[in-house]
Amino acid sequence: MSTPQWYPLVETPAYVMLATLILLPTVVTVPIYVQMIGVSTLVIFLGSARAVDKFISQKAGDKSVEPREVIKRASVFRFPIVASCTLVGLFLAFKYLPKKIVSFCLTFGSLSLATFNAAFMCSALITESKTTPKKFTDPVPKLKNWAEISLVDILCVLGIIPFAAWYWYKKHWLPNNVLSTSLALTSVEAMALVDFQSAAILLCGLFFYDIFWVFGSTKVFGDNVMVSVAKQFDGPIKLVFPRFLRAGPSDQSMLGLGDIVIPGFFIALILRYDAERFTKGLKYSEKPIFFYTVLVFYFLGLASTYLALLLFHAAQPALLYLVPACLLSVLVLAAVLGELKDLLMYAESEEEEVSEKKKQEGSEEKKEDNEGNNSAEDANESKKTK
């Protein structure tokens, strides 16, 4: 695969802007729509950029890149059903079980996941900078038989733990946003929808899922299930935006990570489609025009969500606005460029992902077998000499 002319995307300024938007509300009042739209769009931009880095490196034969977790077509069909069952289960747990026990278990589990995720994301960024001495980024020899952990990994875990403790005891929005942002970013990078049709099916399924559980669940369950669970679930699974300095819980707005990660999967796929367009030499392929188009419309869709929130003074299903914005924008652009069939039939070879995993597993088994054989030969030689 030929490297696109626009590759790599400029990521460093985006990281700086993301960190600024997360930290700035601690010193000045930042409008909620600036925080919400800015952080979400930057997370998707960076997650997509990192995903296409991995995609292009794999195509170039780089074996050091970890294979992506592929979201298969069968999982796409099941996802809205599984998500609905999980949501109802959490709603009933909060309603009928001791809230302290339920909250403790959910908070501990989600916080542990987000903490280690944030630590290893920081470690990956430090390692990729190529300015850190190799002795810090190479696996620690004494731990090699147990796990491949470097000194940078250990230091990053120790550095993130104070944020986790801060969130555990204070439930402050800042450590929540740090941990939630890293979780969303790595999710978009590490997991992949590999064909356009599956991506469209997932978006459409979750479009109706979001609408029902925000608008229709009150008639069935006597309460807004989505909002009820989101408010009672204390864990880094959402972004929280303060309206002003020292804002309390009642003066904060929130956005679920699903409203970032799900469109993020689709937008990352579109960026990889742009990379394939360059390889085929299609019209205007010198720029990732599909990616920039869908990113702008995601921005506009989220702005529409916030506007509806102000107009109706009620919780809004963000995917009601984001799904049409993302899907229609790329479909219309493809139709204008005469690429509608190419886009609809676009699919990445899932077999490459599976074969790559099998190769890695096979190489590890061969190493273990060789080590075992070598040790047996050494033992035999020592017996002969005796």
C-alpha cells in the first residue's frame, strides 16, 4: 500500500489543544458547548489518526504493530440488543439492590479499567516520541517471564494512580475527564469496523436505541432509563463539563462516551477509506476529504444536540443528530464524486487481522518450543560429559 500524500496527520497541536480544553475550566469559565464540542471532536480526530497509523503500518508489513480488535458483522447486529439488556440491568440494579454496593462495584471496575488504560496510553505516547532512552522503554528483564512491562509503563501507572484516587474520593470532574478521554481515544484507535455496511448498520441500530431509551423508556419503565443510569453510575464512562468555576454536580452537563466512541469508529473507518482512495489514485485523493467532511458534520451534529438541549430543556439523544450528520455527509460526497458504489462496497480484509494474530501466536509458541528443546539438549549434553 502506497503511503498517502497527506500522511501522517499533524497530531501534536491536537494533543496540546485537547489538554488545554480539559484543564482550562479549572482557572476560567469556559462555555459548555466549547468544552463538549471541542473535546469530543479532538478525541475522534486523534483516535482516527492513531488508527490509520496502525492500519498503514500493518499494510507496510510492520510486525511490531498490535493487530486491531475487529468488530464483526454478527456483533454489529447484536450490539443494540446487548446494550439495551445491559442498560435495563443497571437500571434495575440501582432501583432494587443496595445502591452503595452497586455503585462501589461499578465504580471500582470502571475506574480500574480507565486507570490502566490511561497509564498505557501515556506510555505509548512517550515511547512514540523516540526521545526517551531505550533502557526505559525496553521490557524490564526481571519481569520478562511474567509480562512485557517497561519502566515507562510502571512510571505512568504510578503517575495516573493519584488521578484515580482523586476521582474515587472526590468525584471531581477533572480526573473523570482525564480518564474518560484516554478511554475514548484508545477505544477508537484499538477497535475497528472493517466495512462500510457494518458501520452503517451499527449507526442506524444505535440511532433507534438512543431515541427509545431517552424519549420512550419513561412510558415503559416510569423513568428515563438512560438519564437515570448515567446520573447514578459514578465512573469514568462520561465526560463532565462544569458551567462555571467550582460548579457542583447540579451545575454540570455530561456527554456519554458512546456518543464519541461509536461515531469515532465510523469516522476512523472513513479515514482509512481515504487512505485506500489515495492508493487507487481517485479524484481529490491527495487530501483526506471524506474524513474532513465527516469530522465537520460530526462537529455540526454535536452543536445541534447542544442547541436542542437549550431549546427543549430536556436530555437529548446525541445519536439522533450525529448519525444522520455522519452518514449523510459521506454518502452525499460519494454521490457527488461518483464513488457511491465504491464507498458502499468498501471493506478491509478481516482475514489479514486474523492471520496476523495467528502468526504472532504461532511465533510465540515456536519460541517456547525452541527454548524447551534447547534446554533439553543442554541437559543431554551435560549428562554425556558427566
